[in-house]
Amino acid sequence: MKKKTTQFSRTAQRLKSMIVARELRPGERLLEEELMETMSLGRTPLREALLLLQGEGLIERRHGWYVTETDPENLPKIYEARCMAEGKLASLAARNATPELLLQLEGYCAEMERWPGISRAELNDLNEAFHAAIADAADNPYIGDFWRLAQFHHWQLRSPVMFSDDQIRAANLQHRAIADALRSGDSAGADRASQDHVRSTWAIVASALGVPSEA
């Protein structure tokens, strides 16, 4: 039973990664036969994995399996969830920060600060890696999964918004503030800096999409 459970979990994680990376796009139908062939899986482990992801809200079933589409009306709530989750994860990471983590974050910050000498795709990848490193360092997979689900919905609606050069530079300064708080072991400061970062991002996205920014 343990071996089967591990296989279901690994399959679910692989599918989740494909969804978050938008290899499987919002609203796309997931055809079991194609997934079985692509992923070299039997029907049972695939269906168990799909049920796990349904429970997490990443896919839904309506005469077949579909990648969940995010309702734009829920965007304020999504950012509220991100704000709480990222603040708490940064607070926990500040207690667990290792020299390796701090060096890793420094590298991400330095690379992001090369803008506009890097592409937007590279910038987005670095941004995601920066926040994922903090989430991993927090060492609380339950909050981490909650954050990743909020991120999934966030990126579905955030992707059309293009930040200006000034907004990117401001975000990079916010990343520095988070990293500095972790370096100081300042849990409250890391929480505050992370929440400020999310609120700042939300204000930009809300303005671009023409929705009220009060979350």
C-alpha cells in the first residue's frame, strides 16, 4: 500500500508541475489515454492522482477532467491568501535560514537586478525560484501547498499584466528587503516585508486589470 501511495503522490506532483508551468493550460481537457501514454502510467495510478489534484482544486470534473480556470472575481481573495501564506513562510524561513539559503537568495536577487539585461521569462523564473526557496526553507509543507495553490490561481490571472521597468526595480528592492530580514533572523521583519511585497504587486495588477485593489 505504501508503494502505491508513493506512486500516486509522485504522479500527482508531476501533473501539478505541468499545470503550474502551464504545460497543461487553464480550461484544457485532460484525456486519460493521452496522459497514460505520455507519462507511461496505468489507469489506476493516473486516476488516483487526478482525484488528489481535484481535492487540491487544480483540476475539476465535468464530463471529463479539466484544468481549473480561475474566476477573476476571486482575484482579491487570491492575493489575500498569498499575502498571509508568503508572510508566514518568510517568518518561518527566517528561523531556519542557512548560509546556503542566503547565498542562493543573494544570487537570485543579483540576477533579477540585471534587468533589463535579462528577458521577462528569465525574470519570472528567477522570481518564482526566489519565493520557492523561501517556501522550502520554511519547512512547513501544509502552508507551502496552500501558497502554491494561491500561486497557481495568481499566475492564471496575472500573466497578461506587464510590469514597467520602475515597477520591476521596486519589486527587486522588495526582494532585497525580504532577503535582508532572513539574513538578520528577523521573523517579524520577514513577514512584514513579504506581505508588503504581495500588496505592492496586487496594487499593480489590480490597476492594470481595472479592478478595486481593496482585498
